[in-house]
Amino acid sequence: MTVRDRSAKIQEEYRKPEHGNFIRLLEDAFMGKITAEDELALAGVARQRGWNLRWEHKFESAMTCFSLALKVYEAGGEAVTVYKLRKGTAFCESALGHPDKALLIFKEMLRGLNKMVRAGTYLAGSCPVKAGKFYPEYEMLRTVFYMSVACVKSGDLPEAVKYLDRVSELAGGNIRFRALALQGQGKVLHIKGRHNEALAMFRRAAHVFRESGNDYKVMNVREDIAADLHCLGRYSEALEELDEVIEYYEKNKAADHWAYFHRAATLEKLRRYKEAKIDYEKAVETFEKLRGDIRTDHFRRTFSSSRMVIYERAAFNAQAAGDAESAYMLLQKAKARSFLEMMINRHSYGSLPPKLVREIGNAQTELGKLEESDNAVESLRLRMRLTELMREAERDAARRRDNISLEPLDTAVIRAKMPEGALALDFLAGESKTFVFALTRDKFECLEMKTGKKELEEISFDVSDFIIDAGACSGEERSLKEEVLKWSMRKITELFPQKLMKELIPACENLVIAPHSYLHSFPFCLLVTEDGRYLGEARPLYYIDNIQRVGKKPLVAGGALLVVSDPTEDLSAAGDEAAGIRAIFGSGKCGTLKGSACKRKKVIAALEKYSMFHFAGHAVIDEKNQDSSRLLLGDGALSVSGLFGRNIKSRFVFLNGCQTARGKVMPGDEMNSFSRAFHFAGADEVIVNLWEVSDSHSPIMTKLFYENFIKGLPAERALQEAQKRAIEEGLSPFVWAAFKVIK
């Protein structure tokens, strides 16, 4: 195959969903014997696609492309291209949460720019006057500014100040960067809590922007000024600043959700709650109009992370004003927005029409190109266009995936969908309290817990420690530790609203839980009921990602099941687990893949063929990058990222691997996890593990579960029956409480 043919095949592979095996083919092409000319052509492909992948937020793949291209261009002495490739790599490292690595690359870039300046072969000056030309001094100015931001992100504020001082020195006649350096100094002082000094610095920055005629940036800095006035308790002055800022934004059709949000927070401090509620509503409305504005900047990965607090604060304000219905709609909007942003952020469009995918990509790229510009009007135009495209993507996703809903529902609609006898609990955790929205077919009400996020985090970790500690013992010691566990769970149960535990739960037949924040890792089945039983023993319960899933017809065992068993060949009991399941279903209804036969292609093919899928093997949880969390297979792995965008036939999935329930809770409370990935790929119900269950105990619970599931019981009822049987047989909560059904 010629290099031209190979390049064409590589480009064709790139256009496949999730880009197919593009990276592997590209790497293989570089490893072959090729001429210098062909190598340069391949480097051009790698460079181009590296930037494409970076705009798609596929940072690891982008860095691979940049690295392959960099070796070629470095050997060829193409200094400008080398600089740009390093910049792309640094941006990717920063976006992945590695500002220290990015800083090292920025320093290397700076050394290269210094060489260019000394060589004198490029245009001079820190203020570009010819479009498309390369100005090393201007790039040096930008790079040093990037370094200051990277230092802030890594927490090295003294070093950030040094780089900002250097920006001021290099800026010369570049008024924009002189002002940006002052604004950066102000932000550092704000972080340090030196608000009076920050105020003075921001006012200097506003003065410089005003001299240059950049009114938009003046208003931007005045928002910073208002924030420090707020921190100093000078609320009336902060309000005056924000009134003028918002008036300017509205007049110029550049309304900013942050400005409304900050004014609402200030109005709350002045006890003007009704006015605050109006501004919170405007903040949410404005942010909703920017649907699709999800550019990851160079220094953080989480698309609109800080902005998602707008929904939370607005919900708490609405509830404080006695409007529980509005508060609940805001919670739903936050979850829907968070899911959509995660989907688009990873370009998991599934089977969206190619034209729509291209239009979304083009709009995001154009918006990204404006990141160095202050062209607010053009930026707003592009954002509104992107919003239209995102709405179209939402509608298409909803049409193609009946297990996904992105539109908030009125409580009356939700209650009408509720099964008879069911109680749904939707949680919203704040800094100092947690709301519990309780819904039955007859009623909607909001209850309050005096427990905030930090306490919930501590409780979730403590419960896991208690359970694992008890599970590691035997005999009398285990009995004592299980008594301590139950005593602790009684105390934790008392933190939940008494009306919930004493009235609502006893009156229901089954329980539906939509967790929030750290409650995603909390075993609700271990709450203690009024009669002293564990909740999982008293009521069947299952979890949902969002309330729109409630009322779906329960899935019952049907069709064929595939068991993937011990792909790494180091779990002795996994074979017993597979054999036990096969005995329950019969060989005609249960296929198996064992050990090294569990190839990635075979597993993916099975997911597209079998209606039920059971995995008994190792799962690796990547704390830093949840997309890389994976199920280990005989020849590699199946990652969370690799599942998004696939269309699978398996409607029921049981992931019996260590901690498969764990994931990263994204801003807005979207859960980036195995269960969410399988749901998006087409599964209706997923069973996962909250903690590491020993290899020897796993077959016991899976056997008990499937014996009930095959009888036609819904998964939550089958799991409850298995748990009750396990309790009767004296098994530890470490064994039976680890599993959760997510629909």
C-alpha cells in the first residue's frame, strides 16, 4: 500500500464514529519504512487532525497526533510549526488537569521564541499589524500570559504574579495585554482574600480598557469589582456596579448570566428576595439560551463547570421563597443540561445526521477561534447558532434513544407516570442543607435535611469504611463490627427527614431514588426502618439518573444472556459464577466467553447481539479521567469513553466488577460512569457494585439474583429477594449491600 493510499485510509477511518482505529493506523504508518517526503505528508495529517481532536475535546488522542507530527517538524527545523504543536500539547495537558506539565511545555515554547527573536528573521513587535503573519514577540507575550494562568490553576500564586509582571513588561504598546495583566493581578489578590487591594487593581485595569475604548472589557472588569465589594460586605456599592453592567449588556444584546447571578446573590444579602428570584430566573434563562456554549478553555476540562451553580442557587432561592415546583424544575434543568454538555463535550453524537455533526463542529471551531478576541457581538451570534444546533441534537437524541429525556417535566406529569405504590425521592444537595423532593402518584412535597455536601461526603466515606471493615472479619469480631455498623446506620438514618422515614417510606410499596452529589455512592439499602430492619430488606428499591426515567415498564428476563468471565484469568471464582448462571438459564439461553477468549471485538459484537450481558471480571477506575475507566478484557479493555456513541442490543447489563458504580459527578450532577455509558449506548437497566466484593462471595449473590430474575421479577425485586436470602443465611452487608440497580 502506498503512503497516499494509507493516508486516504487513515482519513477515512477518522470519519467513522468515535474515529474508529484512526490513532492506531496513524501510529502504524509512522512506524513503517517511508521516505522523508511521505513522512512529512503524514505529519501534516497528524497535525491537522490533532487540532480537530483538540476542538472535539479528545485531548489524549490530540496529544498523540501532536507528538507524532512534532518529531518530524523538529527534525525539519520548522520552528513556527514546532511552536504551534507544542502550544496545542500544552493546551491539552492543561485541559486534562495537568497545569504543571503544561507549564513545562510553555517554558520550552518560550525558549524557542527567544531564539526566533534573536535570529531576527520574523516580524517584530508585540502588536500584530498584518493578519496571518507570525510575530514571535507577540506570541511570547501570549505564552507568558498562559503561564500565569497555568500557575493559578496549579495553586502557585507567587509564580503567577511573577509571570503577570513579566506580561506587563513585554506588553509595550499592547494595551489589551497591559489591562489583562492588571486584571490577572486583581484575580490573584481576590483568590488570596485581599479584596481592597484587588479592588484597586481592577480599577486600574478598567481605566486602561476605558482608554483603549473597549467598553465591553470595562464592564467585564466592573463585574470583578462588584465581586470584591460583595466580599467586603459593601452590598449597595456592588449593586450599583452590577446595575450599570447589566444595563450595558442588555442595551448591547450581550446579556451575561454571571451578571444576573451575582446581582441576585447581592440582592439576597440585602434581603430583597423577590428581586433576587427574578435575577436568578434571568440568569438561568440566559444560560439556557447559550445551550452548546461548552468550549473547554485551555486551563480546565469541565465545560461549564462553575456556571452550573447558577441552577443550584436559583433552586435554593426558589425553595426559600416557598416555590418548590420552580425549585424542582431547576433541578431537572441542571441535570438535563449537564447530560447534554457531557454528550456534546465528548462528541458522542451517536447516530446524529452527519450534516448536523459537521455544523456543530464548525460552529464550535469558529467559536474557539474567537477565544483571543473581544468581539462580543460575533461571539454571541455564534453561540446563538450553536444553541439552535444543540436543540436540534437534543430532539434527535430523544427520538433515537427512548431511555434518554432532556426536557424537564411538570410535577403533575411526573406523578401521572408514577407506578401505583411507588415513592420517588429526588435529592438536591447544597453547601449547608439538602432538599428531598418526594413524589407519589397523589402528592408532591419538598422535605429538608440539615446536612450539606461536605457532611454527605464524610458520611459516604465513613459508611464504606465501616462496611469493608466488617466484611474483612469473621466470627465474633465480625458480629461486633456489624452491630457497630447498624448502630451507625441508625444514627445516619436520623439525619434524613423524619416524615420521610416514619410516614412516606412505610406507606410505599417500592422506592425510586435519584441521588445527588455524594449520595451517588451512598448505600440507601442500609438505612434502618422503624421496625429495625435494613431498608433493602423492607422495600425493593432502584436508582435513576433523572426523574424522567420513572414509570418505565420494568424489564424482565428475556432473550439470550452472554456471560463474560475472567478475561484476565486471575479470578478463580469467576468460572463458578459463569457456570452457576449458565445452569439457571440453560445452555440454549446463555452463551459464555472465558479467559483469553474475551476479545474486545467479540465482546462488542456480543453487546450488539445479546439482549442481556453479564461481566465477571476486573474493572479499573481512573480517578482523574473517568472516561478512561475500563473493563479489562483478554486483549485490552472496554472504556467508558468507548461505550458512548455505540448502539447495543443488550437491554440488561450486570457489571460484577470492583466498584463499577463509581464515577465522576459532573457539574449539574451528571454522572460520568459505566452505568451512564451503558444507558446512553442503549441499555435500560444496569447493575453495578459500590465497592470491591471478594471473588469468593460474588457467585453467591449473582446466583441468588438470577434465580429470582428468571422467574419474571423486575431487577429491583429480584435483588431484594437475593438480599433477604443473604441476610437469612448470615452473609455480611459487605456482600449483599454492594449491588445497586440503575434504570
